[in-house]
Amino acid sequence: MTTDPQHPGGRPPAPRPAALAAAAQSALLGASFALVLSFGLFMLMGFGIDATLVWMLALGLLAFGATFAPTLLIARSRERRAPGA
């Protein structure tokens, strides 16, 4: 693992803005799909709006987190491997 030369002591380098932007865009897209699908399915199955909103929140957060973390790791590894970076 490489460290930031400006901060000795073994701190890993901060993610670059491009990696963060790519991860955030992918995570928002995944979470929005989860929200729309969960709303449609829970209302179609006859759940009340309160249960539907709770499940929408839970599934949206889960989809955001499960998409953001791997996308950020992949984007950072691609940036590190890029020639001239």
C-alpha cells in the first residue's frame, strides 16, 4: 500500500475526486432504482404507505452503500494502475 508523502506515518492517500464522483453517481443510480422498485412492489402487494416508506428507506440505504463501496474501490484501483497517474 502506498502512503501519502506529505503525511508520513502510514496514512493511505485520499480518494481522488474522479473516483468519488464515479462512485457517488453509480450509488445514486442504484439507490434510485431500488426506491422505485420497492415503492411499486410494496404498494402492489397491498402494504400501507408507512411500511412502504420504511422499506424504501432501508433498501435505498442498503443499495447506496452496497454500490458505493465497491465502485469506489474499483475506481481507485483503476486510477492507480493508469499510466502517468
